Amino acid sequence: MGVAEWFNSFCTNLQVQDSSTISSRYKTITRRLNTDFWNTTSDLSHSLYVGSYGRNTAIKGFSDLDMVFELPSALYHQYNAYNWNGPSALLQAVRTSLQKTYSSSDVGGDGQVVVINFQDGITFEIMPAFVNQAKTYTYPDSNKGGSWKTTNPRAEIKAIKERNMNCSGNLISLCRMTRAWRGKWEVPIGGLLIDTLAYQFIKNYEFRYKSYFYYDYMCRDFFKWMADQDKEQIFWRAPGSEQYVYGKGLFQYKAKQCHKIALDAIKYETSIPKMEWFAKQEWRSIFGTAFPD
């Protein structure tokens, strides 16, 4: 096996494995909410995968699945007319609906979403929302007395998909590999920020069209690019939506450390004779056991 095979295997190992379980739960949730709010038993209408799963950048072992459920616009006017915290009341109505199906599960509210905690460790976070003319969403925020906010996940999904297609599928792979690094190194960085940084980096990257054979270079160069990000920067702009994506801490130092490790791995790969076992151990020290040994 060579570099291309290593990274091909690594990316395969990162793919989400329990998609049938996720789909079944997604449809059950959708059917329940459609029954109560739209008078239909459809298990697909009015719902959308968002977050990392919706952007197709989630990896095996992820714990939080985000989805939007679109509500009739009349409900916005109803709950907006409340004298106190209509957004909280709306979230409670959605929670009450879901408890009809998930009476034995932990169903709770979390500021902007209704959360269902399943026993296998996967959490569904359902954001009730209203569709605007621009195809953005208005959603409830129950914090600080309640308010309504706007988000545009469709634009983010579209932007990631289009750039991924224009980069021979390498953007999605980079986002997933970076999530493996985050988990191994406990990096303080959110999923949307990972996708945002990868999206920006790969736009003009010289090897953006190349195959798995160049993934060692791509990882090396992305770590260097992340390490060079301004440590004083507070937020970035998300792909498509241009919404603010705030940092959770300094990721630059750990990116710098892993850039050095990647340089060592590449030295082992290109030495004469090649020292492939040592190279793979360096990559595993960056990405964890999903990288083949």
C-alpha cells in the first residue's frame, strides 16, 4: 500500500455507518410533527437535514444530528403575539408533540432546539422554523425573554456541495479528516468553522483537483494554513450564508504541531529506502486509529 491507498482507506473509515438508523428516526420525527402541525402523515415533507450531516461532512461516531422542521407561517403570528416569550412556548409545543412518540426518551428544550437523546448516544436536535421568501429560516430563541433569529443552512449546504464538486470531491474529505484530527487532539473548534476554513483554503489550493496520492500534501498544507490564521480573529464567514462563525478557542497551536508531524511523515514516505510504517504512525498520531496502520 502507498500514500493514495492509505488515505483512501482512511476516508472510507470515516464515513458514517448508521445512515439507516438515522433515516428511520428522521422520518419518524418528521411524521410525528407533520401529523400535529400540518395534518399529514408524510415522513419527508417540511424537514431538512442541516449541520454537518446536512453538509455531508460528518464522520463515523458523530453524536449530534441537526434538522429543521418547517412550520406553517400562521404559527409564527400566533406565537409572536405572546406577551412573554412566544419562542419558548413554540418550542414547548414542538416538545409536547414529540413526546407523544418518544414518551420513554429524554426529550428536552435547549434554547433554540428541541433535543431527543437516544440510548445509542446519538442526539437529534430539531429546530422548528418558518420559511422566509428568500428561503432563509426564522427560528425561535427562548433565551433572555425570547426572540426570533434568522439562519440560512440551505445556502451553506449548496456552497459546500458546489465547491466539493469543483474540487474533485476533496473538500468533503478534508472536512472529515479535520474532524478526525479535532477528535484526536481535542481541538477547540466547531464543525461549521472546520468546514468554513476548509472551504476557504481549498478554493485556490494548487492540488485541489488531485487524487488521494496528494492528500498527505493537502493535510500538511492545510495545517500550515490553519496555524497561520490570525490568533486575534474572533469570527469567520460561513460558506453561502455569510453568517458569523465564532471561534471556540485557539486551534492554531495544535495545527502548528501537526504540521510538523506531517512534515516528518512525508520525510518517511520519501526516504530511500521508504519507511512506510513510521510514516503511518506519524499520520495516526495526527488522526487517530481510523488511519490504517
